[in-house]
Amino acid sequence: MPTPDRADAVTLDQARERIAASVFRPDDDAPECGQVGLEPEFLLFHLGADGAPEGRVRLEANGGVLDRMSVVAGSQRRFRRAYGGPPPVYTLDDGGRITFEPGAQVEHSTAIHPGAAAAMADVEETADALLEVFGPADFALCALGIDLWSGLEGVPQQLRAPRYRSMEAYLSERGPEGAVMMRHTASLQVNLDLGPPRVAAARWRVANLACPAATASFAASPMDGAASRRALAWQALDPTRTGFPPTLLADSQPDPGRQYAEFALDADVLLFLGGEAAEAAVPGQAGLRLRDWIAEGHPRHGYPCLADVDYHLTTLFPEVRLRGFLELRSVDAVPRRWRGAVVVFWTGLLYDRDSLAGAEELLVGSGCDLGEWWRSAAREGLAAGSLGPIARDLWDLALEGAGRHPTGFHRDRDLRAAREFRERFVAGGCSPAQELAALHAEHPSRSMAWGREQAGSS
């Protein structure tokens, strides 16, 4: 909580140390082929008789998302209990959870699994359970990067917690992209270990530098002339808290924790923690960086304490978020048949020492402008200049690395999906967005069929 007394406030050096120590924690005992956690998001639609969407399902409406969850989930073995809210969080029998995003997107955060095979099985079993919940109401779960069928005005912000109301207010002051991101998009996040110290810093560098190739490879939100309209929204909603740490490749600051700390200190304050329940999180101030708040204070909110620094970290959304592990955020949501390819790409690059070294040499040696590559990836996908050849080389390294992982770390079907994805899309410099856009132009039902979740399919 903020304090009016500067003597009780955090200093700049204390904030810097706190951030660096909390976000970058390599583990001497960690295996190089580590754990995997996944966070798939789904858009939820009413369907017409022709299979085309007829609007998004509301969160709290009569017969909406929460009604279905409360009626069915109590007897559904996969969902153990609900707590908190509104809206509630549903815990799963293996320790994962189901939560909801501002546009009523459904998010599954898996438990942390010892390998990719278990994580992928968890995602599919939970998706099948969600289909059991929503299928009888003829709701369609859809996995792609953006809602191609509904106008943004028809999808209000539906989370009533002060954090989300305040976030909406803050981002709206900066432009329209915050509303697009919060209410209209979906992604697939992959969470991986930093690993032991001998590989942790390299994983951090390669994870960031490979983000444009990942964005381009899995671009699945063709709208407004972009391959990944979701990525464009992230790029524009508040550049102080998205993208990449400016000191990522600086020789003067090689420590990832320190790089992230400087990025965090330079990010504007999005939310202030208030002293009353009604002000649990109130809108921050564009142009007021965390380092400015520490140095100069705020006329209403005083000075930050360590708890405010910790909370500030939860409001940062770089492409790779450091949280004691790597939260990889660059990928649009993709349908079930391609999810395994996402996991193979990231684990193949980061969880194999030879592929990691090869990727680092390739990416650092490319001399790329990381921000421009990321913007080009969003606009053009794999058709963006030199990005296509770099992506092909990264995919080859990833597939080779995944092939060296221990037996059982991957499911065979996911390795096959990754090889098929590489040949179907990456080899020809064609992102999934192009295929999806062509289907959408034929009929909205065809694009819906492309992204719709189907039980037991892969």
C-alpha cells in the first residue's frame, strides 16, 4: 500500500533489487529439459443454424457462461470447486484452474507438468470437459487470436473487479487498443523453466529474440489487413509495458533480472492500490513511470512501498514476462490440431542445449531490429522480409531439439503436428492467418469451423 511518508517508502535501489531478485531465479538443481505449463484461452459463441456465429456468449447473462458453469460444473468430475469472484475461479482436480477474461473469454491455466506430453493431455482433457459444460447449450468454443465475427461494441467489458474497471479506464485514455486486447482477443501462453544458471540467461535472450518468429508462425487473427491483429493490439495499447526490455542485448547490463528491473521501472504506473475496498485498484497515470513515483511521489497516492512494486509487476505485459520462470506470450490462440506445434517450437528451442546455442547464434548474429521484426510479424506474418528464412531455421533447430528430448517428454502426435505445421505453413512463408482469412471470405461458418474446438480431435 502507498504511504504518505517518504521515509517509509521504497527507494529506487530497493525497488531495483526487489524486482531483479523476484523475477530471475535460476535453479542449480533444475533439469535442462524442464517443466511445462500452458494457458490456452477460448472465445465463446452462440451459433446459428448455418454454423456461423450469432454473437458472443455473455458472462453473467441469464443462460450465459457462469450459469452453465454453475449448473453443470458441480457434477462434472473435472471441476472441483469455485471460489472468490465475481466471477468465481474454478479449480481443477489436478491443481489447474479456469478463469475468465473481460470479454468472457474462458482461460485454462494448467498445473505445472514435468513434460510437454502431460501438459498437452491436460489441455485436451479440460477442453473436452468444457465442451461437456457448454455443448448442451450450443455454445461453441473457438481458439484463434481475435473475434472475426462480432463488432467490439457488442462485447462489453464484463469483469466487475476494481482491477479490471480501472485497467479499462487507464488503457482507454491511451487509445482504443486496450479494449481490443481485453475483450476481443485470445492467446496461448507457454510457461517454461529458466533452468540452471548455465542456460538461464541464454533462454531469456533466445525467448525474446524468437518472439517475432513465433508471432509470425502462429499468426491467426487476420483483421484490418494484419496477420496477427492481436499482436498489433498489444503493440499499441501501452508501449511502456509491452514489447521487450530495451537493454536486452546491452553489454553494459547482461543480467536478465536487472534488465527486467529497468524495464519495470520505466513502465508507467497502471494501477494504484487504494486503502479502501472500493479503491482496491484505481487507474494510474500515463507518463508517470514507477521510477518517477518512487522519486517524486504522487499528490494523492503518496509514495510506493515494496507491495506496490510487487503489484506493479503484475501490470507488465512484455512478450516474455519474467516471473521466476519464462511466460511466453507471443502466440495467438490456435486450434487443437496445432497447439502441440506451439509447445514443440518453444521447448525444442529452449530445452535443448545445442538448439539453444544455435538459436542464439542465429538470432544475435542476424542484427535484427527486434521491435521492427515484431511489428512486421504482426502485419505480414511469415511474409515479412527476412523473417521467413529466420523462422525456417528456428523451426529446424526446434524440431531437432525436440527430437533429442527424453523419451516420453512429447507425445508422438505433437511431434507430428509440429513437423506438419512446419511444412504446411513455415516452409512456404505462409502464416495460418492466410488460410483462415480465405475461409472467412467464403463464409463465416468456415472460419468458425477452422477454429472451433472439437472433442477428441487433434
